[in-house]
Amino acid sequence: MDPSLPTSQALAARAARHIPGSTSRSTLHTPPLAPYALRGRGHLLEDVDGNELIDLHANYSSLVHGHAFPPVLAATAGALAEGSCFGLPTVAEIELAEHLASRLPALPRWRFTSSGTEAVMAALRVARAHTRRNLVIRFAASYHGTSDALLQPHAPGVPPAAQADVLTLPLADPHALRAALASRGDELAAILLDLMPNRPGLRPLDPDFAALARSLASEHAALLILDEVITFRLSTAGLHALYGIQPDLITLGKIIGGGLPCGALAGTPEAMAALEPSAPPQRAVHLAGTFAANPLTMRAGLAALRALDAPAIARIDALGERLRAGLLDLGFQVTGRGSLLKLHHPRLPQLWWRLYRQGLLVAADGLCSISTVMDDTLIEDILERFARARTA
């Protein structure tokens, strides 16, 4: 520990005077106080108190190549030397769109945002403009960002009017979905679906339910929006490709920015036509953002995605399955698929700190992810630390 550095306790005390909760991200609150990060390299993170941790958090799975990934560093440094942002488009935006379109050829049209939250907000706007309807169906407990319309019903600070055109249904309940559309199908603009939502437990949805959502959206001339902000890492084309279903719109974030703020919306040419400036005024969707498609993020994202090819995905998926199996053998309850895992524990905050003291960082909600800088030896080390945390 460097004595010249302030401790997490000292930083939390300073932050408390100006930042409610001592951090701008409610999801990082770990009572009694959140440790403060200092630096990261590869799979390791060091906090200001001198603790070195194996990082299974990876900023909620966004750091698929770990910290300070050399290709991303080089791409970002090169972009920064040329200018961090401009009042004109850049070629970097085109190149990232071309790469993503090559992975998802049925969704060739792209727009970039600064976050996954913004991408989902844009998707709803596009769906409503395209269909000239307002109703959106979402599913209970699924998280689609922090916009008022898509938070859980009755969330503090959210007026009922903000969710008047959003219908929240029980997750994976085909009867509820059929019943809702039987009565309100002619109002439907879109069904918004995450095929493995984190907050309800990171459990892959039944393929039959996913197929039903696809067929019912088409039957009612509505759009199917798939939120793959977390799950896009599970194949070169995302989790939906493994399900064999095709969305009309998809929202991405996290890994596509290479560790920098990023979101994206993609869709079929028909659905995305509303974003063309030449669209009829009553259907033209305005979508802007000062830092959307900034060249640093576009370059970092392209470098990260080029390194996340099919063999790399297969390798981290196998590591994730090995870790999940090992945790189950140790008596932990864990769900997920491939390189994404989630711990379930009746006293998760206490488990979080026991893991931290064993040199493991996981998300406060139990989410864990594998990065490409990990290997089999490290997985064994992680399992040994989990075993010690279990008995600590």
C-alpha cells in the first residue's frame, strides 16, 4: 500500500460531502463503503488500499479483454492524438458499423449512442415511429437502462404517466403474453426482450418463449427488440443467433466500446428508415448526442471486437462453463451461460466482502464474467479462493 495515497475510507468521507452514496453509480454501493479502484492490468485490479484482486466484475462484463488491453490502448491513443471528438462524422464510425454489420448481416443499419440506456430509448422511439403505435411490452424485473419508461413500475421519482404506454408482463409467461396481445395487439409497437436478463437471475429463457415473442410481434405487425447489451459476447452475432431468432431491432453496449462509453442500435432497413433525414416529417426520428460515435470509442470498440472472434468466444465460454461447474461442486448456486455467470446467495453482501478479502471482485448483484486474459490455471485459482471464502 502506497502511504501517499488516500484510503477508500478517506475517499468515501470526501465523496459523501458532494456525491450522494459516495459514488455516481448506485450499482457500486457495497455497504459500509465501496473500495476505490486505483489501476487495472489484464485480469487484475488494484484498489487504493493496496488490495490486488482478480477482476470477475469487469465493469459489469464490459471489459471482455480485461484492463489496459494493448490493442485497445493503441487504438485509443492513436484516435486521441488526432482529436477526441468533432462536430463532423468520422470514418471510425463507418468502420465500426461495417464490422458490426458483418457480424449481423440481417441488421445492416446502425446508429451509435453513448450508453445502452440511450440505445434502448432510441429503439423504442424508432419502433413507435415505424408502427405509428405507442404500446411497448416489457417483462418484469428485466433491466433495460435508467429511462423513466423502462424502470420497474412505481419506481421512486417516476410519474405514472411516464409508463402509461409500457405494459409490464411476467417474465417467460406465454399465457400472459398471449392474453395481453389478444386485448391490445392493435396498439402494440414493440416487444422488448432480453434473452438472458441479469436482474431476474441470468437464466436463459426457454427457446419456445423467445420464438413465441417473435411470432406474436410479427402477427401483430409490431417490432421485436432484443436487448443484447450484456449477452452480445456469447457469439459473434449475439445470443439471439444461438436461439435462431431474428429481431427487427437490437440494442448493444458494454463490450462494443472497448471499455469506453458506448451504445448502439441496429435494425432492418425497413425499421431503421425512420432515422433517415429524408423520412416524412411525421415519422422522422431525431437522434443525437454530443459524444455519440466519438472516434475514441469507435476505435477502441473496433479493436476489442476484432480480437473477440469465434475462437476467442469459444475459449472464454469454455472457461465460464468450467468455473460454473466448479462453483456448483463447491455448493454455490450459480446460473448463466458461457462466459457470463451469476451467484445467488441469501446473504450476498456478506459473501461479496468475503470474496473481496480473498482477492476476488464480483458485481454487487453477483454477476461475474470471464475475460480473454484468463486461462485454466487462473480458473483453478479462482475456485480455490471461492472455497476459502465459503468457509471464512
